[in-house]
Amino acid sequence: MEVIPNHTQTVAGWAAMNESGKIEPFIFKRRETGVDDVVIKVQYCGMCHTDLHFIHNDWGITMYPVVPGHEITGVVSKVGTNVSGFKVGDRVGVGCIYASCLDCEHCRRSEENYCDKVTLTYNGIFWDGSVTYGGYSNMIVAHKRFVVRIPNNLPLDAAVPLLCAGITVYSPMKQHGMLQSGGSLGVVGLGGLGHVAVKFGKAFGLKVTVISTSPAKEKEARERLKADDFIVSSNQKQMLAKTRSLDYIIDTVSAKHSLGPILELLKVNGKLVLVAAPDQPVELPSFPLIFGKRTVSGSMTGGMKETQEMMDLCGEHNITCDIELVSTDRINDALARLARNDVRYRFVLNIGGNSKL
Ligand code: NAP
Ligand code: ZN
């Protein structure tokens, strides 16, 4: 174990040690509790597809050992002397952003996610030079600015995916005007991010269409998630029938695909937001773009103010995620199922045991 000054708190976690992708128990150290820090006893951690990308080094940037996990909820166990907003016992969470410079134009607008010194919750480099380790672990130390309060009515397990999946779709929805009712939204890929986008779309009064490769998801999408329409993307007849029908599309597909047929579903001037991050470039043919004056944009999670706003909104409207709880001895099974698109709709690691808070 590498020794870093001030990293004195022992943590039990789970890590991938190399590209084989197998997760195994891993003991490591976190920093001492600083004056601005909040210490969290981790109860739950969501398993995002990004964890799989990092575990398998899909993007070529993984620093092993990698402790994944950026959808973290738990209870505050200690606070630094300069922390007034949180106290021991509070229900809190940490998402994708672990630190940023706190001083640039983006940080000043609480767009910490676009700070060029942003530190991700795992596989990032923190201010002290250490590599960050994520929420597949029983304790995390986080700067108070990057800690989110979880509303009392939201269970810590079903709320945990909101910290990545939730904010990642909420932020572009807000930016592109989807919080106003009346528009039509297409959600491509019904997984962790996609199912939250459907729930948000319905809560904001949009007409929501799911565009999926999985016909087996149609019944659930319509009945449980209240989607208004469902298109199987490989069915050309269904796709053609919905040409120029949507104002917005959020694309969450984790594998290589073409945006061409999807763009045809947008009205003239429609907007597609790509939040997915496949390891291969997506295809972007020019004709559907230019003939429909359409826009393709991207979005990377959300800032801290916006994350709290989204969480509070979910509290008000009682929006939670559809999850499958996984015990820590089944991490590898769950990751294998996630890789073959066999999850409804987010695996959540039950790190704190079975005791519900
Ligand atoms: P997920 O739960 O695995 O869902 C992805 C969905 O994509 C699947 O449910 C499936 O939907 C579809 N899909 C999967 N493989 C496919 C294939 N080979 N061809 C076509 N469709 C396929 O993943 P997630 O956790 O929602 O994450 C989705 C993507 O977003 C990942 O690339 C992740 O890294 C990225 N992400 C980005 C951000 C950001 O800040 N921008 C944040 C979090 C995650 P159907 O069965 O309905 O087709
Ligand atoms: Zn994520």
C-alpha cells in the first residue's frame, strides 16, 4: 500500500486491480478529517455503467487499483471544525464530483463539473496528489461543498442513483428547457440514466417516448414508468412512423451506435443531448443534422447547487429510482449482468448491511 502523509483512516473497500475486471476486497487509507471535511459512513452505492467503463479500462485512463462508485449515500459520522451545514447523523450523499479548484468562473457559478481541475470521486487526483477512491467502500471523507443532503422522505437506497443518473439527465433537461410541460422527449436506452430521464420527463409534464433495443422492456416502460410511447430502434417501420415527432432526445446508450436514425425522430430545430460515453465514437452523419437544423450537444453530470436542487425536487415529488439491491459478495455477478444489459434499472450495493435507515 502506498503511504501518503495524512492518509491515516483505514477503509474496507472493493477494487478492480487490473483489466481483468474482477472486483476484490481492498483495504486502503483515506485522509485525516480536515476542518472542512464531512466523514460519511457509507450505506449504499449505486453501480453506474461508468463503473464498468473504468473497471475494464474502456477509455484507457484507468489507474489501478480502481475503487469504483460515484452514487454514494450514508450517514455523517464526523465533521471538521469548520463545518456548520452538516452534523453527525445527517443523511447525505456524494456523487461524481469530489473536488474542484473552487475559484474559477465555473466554480463561482457552481458549475464545478466544468472546472478544468475537476476531481472525480474515483480515478481522480485530489488536491494532495492522492488518487481518489469511490463508494464501493465503507467510509468516505468529503469536502463539505461536495456533500448533498438527502430529503428525509427519500430512502437512502432508492435515492442513491439520483447522485449520478439523476443529476446527469436533470442538468441538460433544465438547460434545454425541458422542465416546462408540453414538449415531447425521446429517451434512448432504458437503463440507469434512461429510466430516471423517463420519470423526470413525466414529472415535468413532457410526452415521453422510449427508444430501446429491448422489446421486453416495453410493458414495464409503459406501465411502471408511465412512458407514453415505446419504439424498438431496430424496427424500421416503427422508427419511420415517428419521424420528426420529438422536440428533445436524451441519448444514454453505453455502446457504439449511430445518431443518424435517432436524429430523424427530432422535429426541425430539435435537440439531442448525448450523455452516454461509449468507448468508440458515435456516428454522426451530416444529412439528418442539416436537413432538420438539429443540434447535438453533450453534458457531464451537474454542479453541486443543481444537484441539491434536483435532490430537493425529488423529495417534493417523491421521485426515487427502480433498484435491485446487491450484497457486497455479489458485486461481480451484478457487474456481469450490467454488462449484458440485464438490470431493472440500477444495481445498488448494500454496503451498510440490511439495516434500513
Ligand atoms: P446502463 O444502465 O447500462 O444503460 C444503458 C442502456 O443502453 C441499456 O439499458 C440499453 O438500453 C442500452 N444499450 C446497452 N448496450 C447497448 C448496445 N450494445 N446497443 C444499443 N443499446 C445498448 O448504463 P447507464 O449507467 O445508464 O450509463 C449509460 C451511459 O452514460 C454510459 O456510457 C455511462 O458511462 C454514461 N454516463 C455519463 C455520464 C455523464 O456525466 N455524461 C454520467 C453517468 C453515466 P435498451 O435495452 O433500452 O436498448
Ligand atoms: Zn455514473
